[in-house]
Amino acid sequence: MAQFELIMPKMGESIAEATITKWLKNEGETIKLDEPIVEIATDKVDSEVPSTNEGILIKKLWNEGDVVPVGAAIAIIGSDAQAAANSIAPKVEEKPLGSSDAVIQAIEILEKSVAQTENIAANTIEGRFYSPLVLNIAKTEGISITELELIPGSGKDNRVTKGDIINYVEGGRKSNPANTATVAKPAVETVVVQKTESKPAVSAPKISLMNGDEIIEMDRMRKLIADHMVMSKTVSPHVTSFVEVDVTNLVMWRERNKVKFEKKEGEKITFTPIFIEAVVKAIKDFPMINVSLDGNNIIKRKNINIGMAAALPSGNLIVPVIKNADTKNLLGLVKDVNDLAKRARENKLQPDEIQGGTYTITNVGTFGNVMGTPIINQPQVAILAIGAIKKKPAVLETEYGDVIAIRHMMYLSHSYDHRVVDGALGGTFVRRVGDYLEQWDINREI
């Protein structure tokens, strides 16, 4: 009798684990090839795991809400339900899940990855597993392995989750005995610890409910967005520069060519791919915008991968990424923008399509806003907000003198990480984007 393990699939280069959100099949049910068995979620996207074999779902190895490493077995599928139940189920019961070969292999892979990229010893310390995300937060906050071991975990097998370590840090690291474990340190170091502990913990104000108030719990995606935004404002000192741009030629060109473009190429041309083209050109002029910061090391990106923030019908936000945008012509950008935007609205994006971005744009003009102060999409160092295009009176210089004319004007808002991007670079970059838009050739061929 054949029996198979359903494995947690690899969903992207930086994704090492996923949460089981919902089982779609019960034990004993018949499963067809490629039929979805379980819904999973990462910090990037939600997706379904299809069956790699036909048969009967013999055993679920994880519960809903469990965090499972990539490569670990999540279910056992057999071709004969009764025989599988007799031969496999006892083995599963007497063999702990954590010691299965697939789980051990997945943990070993994670340990090797973290050992190469992080300055913390390993993922597993004295039998306790730490995800790469938790280890990265620990490194950033200066939390030692000894201190990390003493943090109470709310996850599976007392595992420290992202929420646990964030709550620990935001709580001032007072209650944990790790801060007082090194009693034999010199007096000078003791004074430093006392000063650190005397700082008031930063916490949200208490909310008093009033008559008629409704309590709405955040969905999972909104919680992730909230955590990501708070983290970004905490990590990066944000500065925003603004420029006003005359896009009259661009607007006139699009109006003149949009019907012709759609008939010829089968695609609707919006302003977004045109903005992306201008941003790519400016990044080539100022490559130090296309970087990330790792401690004291600046990582200069070779690829130009442009993320475009998209609002979902649920009200949440997602950022699909156009990879290697500098290698695409305008038609290629139009196709990518339309495809990603459509599948984002239908919740059909793949994990790889929303990661790897090196610079992000967000179109606040879609909502009628003239400008905004966007929050950087970590680990990038800059983001551009595109405002609404409005007709306004503007002064034009002509050979006959200055005149006032009605022009199509818009604002560009550029937020950047002041640790690595100074005002000169951040301001000059957004001005260059504006120049490329203003210099649009009204006679450009499609």
C-alpha cells in the first residue's frame, strides 16, 4: 500500500515557514490529484496547498494556527484508508512529530541559513527553535541568546513568536530575569543597566469604550500591515521631499493614444507604467536610492525591482513587484502592471510576486489626494507617492514673455531613510523623476 507525505512547499527565497489557517479536508476523506487540502499563510500572501497524490487523507500532522517550517510534512496520504489507518496511524502516535525526518531536515536547513546570514549562533538552542524573523529582531535589539532563552513563548512547544519578542522589547525588557542575570559585572555596567530600566515603557493609551461603540477585530493581513508600518517608522528616520510637476504633455499624449494603444496591443494604458518608467530612469541616474541597509553595511542592489502598492477590495494593502523593471519597455511595463493589479484584486498573486522589491511607488491620487507622506516599505530606503493630476493655472515662460495658462499639474512626495539618503540625494532624485515626466515627448510612437 502506497503512502505519501504532503510537504510544506517552498514559497519564496525569504520565506522559511507558514501558518496553517484552515484544513479543507478531514481525515478519511478522498483526495484527488492537485485538489487543495489546506490553506496556509505567510507574512507575504495566503495560498492553498494542493495534493501531490490521489488517495485518502490519513493523518493531519499539524493543527490550524500551527507555524510549520518549509519542507516539513504536514499530512499523510494513503491509497487505502483502512490499511493506512492500521499501519500508519500507530507509528504517528508513538513517534513525536518534532522528531520526524522531514521536520529535522527543515530545521537543519533553517539553522544553516541563519548561521550564514545572522550574527546569532543558531535557530535551535537547547532544543528550542527560533525563526529567522525572531533571530533578526533579537539581533537588531541587541538581545543575546541567553536573554532570548528566558523570554516566555506563546507558540507551539513554548516557541517565541514575533509578537512575544516585540512585546518583550516594547515592555522595556524589565520583567525578564535576563537583564539581571549577570550579577558579577563591573559597577559601571550596572549603572548603565539601571539607566536603561528607568526609561518609561512606550505603550498605546488605554481606550475607554462609549455607548454604541463597536469592536472590530483586525484581520490577519491588517495586523501584519500594522506591525510592518510601526516597524518601519521605528527603524528608519523618515524625511519627505515634494516637487510639483507639469504633466500636460503626458496627459495629452495618453488621451491621444489610449484607444489606439488598446486596439494595437490589447492592453489599457494607465499612468502607472509611465510613472514606473520615469522612476527606473531616475534610479539609473541615482543608484544609491536603490539600496538597503544592514547594520553599518549599505547593500547596493543590482536589480531594479519596482513595487506598486495596490488597494484590495477588503481595504487592505498589498505590494506586487515588477522584477527587473529596467529591462522592460513601456509595453512590457503596461502588461506587468495590468496583470499584477488584476490578480491582486482577485487574491491570486504568488508569494514570489510580492517580494524582492527594491523601490516602491504608491498612487495616492487614485483616492483624490494631491500628496502624501508614505511610509517606507522595509527593507527599502525610499518610496514615492504620486498625487492626483489637477488642472491649475500656471506661469509659462515664452519667447514673448510670461503667460498664465491652464496646465495639468501634480505633486510627487518622496519619503526616504535619512540614515543613508540625505536631503540632497532624496530631493534631487524626485526632481529628476519630475523632469522625466515633464519632458515627455508628445509625439512619441506607441
